[in-house]
Amino acid sequence: YRVPFFEELGKRYDITVLYFTGNPGAVSFKTIRYQGPFYRFKFIRYTPGVRRIVKEYDCVIIMFDLWWLNLVALPFTLKGKHTRSILWGHGIGRTHGIEMATVLRRYIAAKAHALIFYTKETKEIFRIRTGVQENKCFVANNTILVKNTLDGPLSLQNRNYFLYLGRVQQRKQIPILLQAYALLSAEYKHKYQLYIVGDGDQPFISTLKALAASLGLSDKVVFERGTYNEHHICRYYSKAVAYVSPGAVGLGVAQSFAYGVPVITTTNAGHGPEFAYCNDENSYFYADSGDTTDRIQQLNGVLVKAISDNTLWQRKAAAAQYTYEKECSMENMLNGFAAAIAYAGR
């Protein structure tokens, strides 16, 4: 999903993308596949050959992840006058509650020439926790390029299922969704199916299918493989009432909003920074009390709310689309990078 962004960034700058796994395919920008030593220990990564590669460039944008030891050391080891370093990431991220990690981030951020954050909220949290100076912090709203947006008026009458689209992982709490959906009336289940689209751990997917069968939902819940095909993704969203994730949400928020599809999620999960795009105008929320039975009941109530009030749904769908256009456009992300690069190179 990063490739379209790098394609657009490559129209403004002569860029080279260094990658460690996978294959970006045929792209217009330069790429380097890392071939040096690669050491792993649990979450820790150490790739000592990186500095030799990146020291030849004017500006290096670095993934700001403490688990990649020598990547976050680059602001200290690169020659500042020759190679400018910019850190890009969530901000505090998964180490939010670890004081030592915050201290490390403070020192690393102080050495970097600029920092890019996914959202203004993550930027402010980082600044409050670390005290890093305001003028070197920039926001490039993290997003995903959506080309095939929907035409015509947004109408609940044209929608006939709830949708989960993304990695099928336990942290997404899909069993809660299945049980909440099972509580819908027979009339609602006849009119609105549930689509779960995505790849993941196959034993877990099998467990979900078994749960759906035990709940009497085999003919109501559709499981389909994940896809990156834009036409297929557009087709899924074109008939979706809402994008539902009882667990953490991330970039799926931006994609959902691009198609005018509201998000249904809890207010207190360990969400990605993209959750900041969600509000009462474009999403349906429920509180997670920690009790499983209560969570199921709460989510069921929100599912009913989404399909029983057409006026409210249309308002939220329009607000979702507006949010993507104003906050999640690729142009916004590119402008954030351009501002950080200009500041670092001044």
C-alpha cells in the first residue's frame, strides 16, 4: 500500500527506497533490496549494512521504530552536514507506557533534523512526552490511495452487509463481531449479511468459521480471501453498511472513509494512530467495559443503530467521505513530507 505514495513522492524528488522483505514489483522509483547481515531476536532487528548504503544520500527518511536498533541509531552516525536524517513513524507508538523508551526517543529525536508523524494527535502526544521542539515536527496524515471512489448518492438502500476487511487477527476481536451479529433479528440477518474479507492465521480462520456455524450463521457470514485489487476492494465497500472492527483499527479507517462507509468500533481499544480520523460525525462508537457479554450487547446495539436509521447513516457516510477528502488525501501526506524535507535541508 506504500507503493502509490512512493510513486507520487518520486515525482517531486529523486528517491530510492531501501526494503528488507517482499517485492515492490514494477515501480518508477529506484529501489534497493537489503542484502547485508540481518540479525533477529524476538522483536529486535539489527541490520549493520544499512549505514554503508544510506550515507551516500542527501536526506534519509528513517522508520522510527526502537526495535530496529541500527536504524534509530542513524541520526547519530550519519554526517549531519552531508546527510540529513528525518524520523517517520507513529510517535510514542507501542512503547507508550515505557519510560525508558520515551527517554530513548527523546535523545534520538533531538539528534534528527526533522520528524514526521502520522497524525497531529500523535505529534502532540510525542511533544508532550519528550519535549522535542515544535518547529522540527511535521504531520503527514497517514493514508492509502483510493482511485475507484463510488459514484452516485450514498444510500442505505443500496447496502446489504456489514464488512470487516483486513488482516484476520485475534487482536481484531472478530469473534465478538460474530456473536454480536448473531443477536440481530432474523429479519435483519436476512437483509444484511456479514462479510469477513482477509488473510491471516489459517487455524484462527477455521476457528471463526466453526464459531459462525455453531451460531447458525453459515449462510449469513461470508469468508473471502484478502485482496489488494482495487476493483475488488471497491466492490466490497460499494455494498457495505459499515466497516466493523471490534478490536484495533488502523489504515482501514482511511480506506473505508474514501468509499463513504462509516466505521463501527469501540472507543477504548489499542487503536492505530488512524483512529484519530474517527469522530461522532463519521463513525459509530460503543464503550468496551471489559466484560465480554456486555461488549457483545453493546456492539449489537450499534449494528442495529446503523441499519435502522437511514438519515443518520447518510449523514455519517457523507461525513466519512468528507474526512477522507480533507484529512486523508495523498496530497496532504506528500505536503507533510515536503515540508519536513525542506526544513531538514535548510
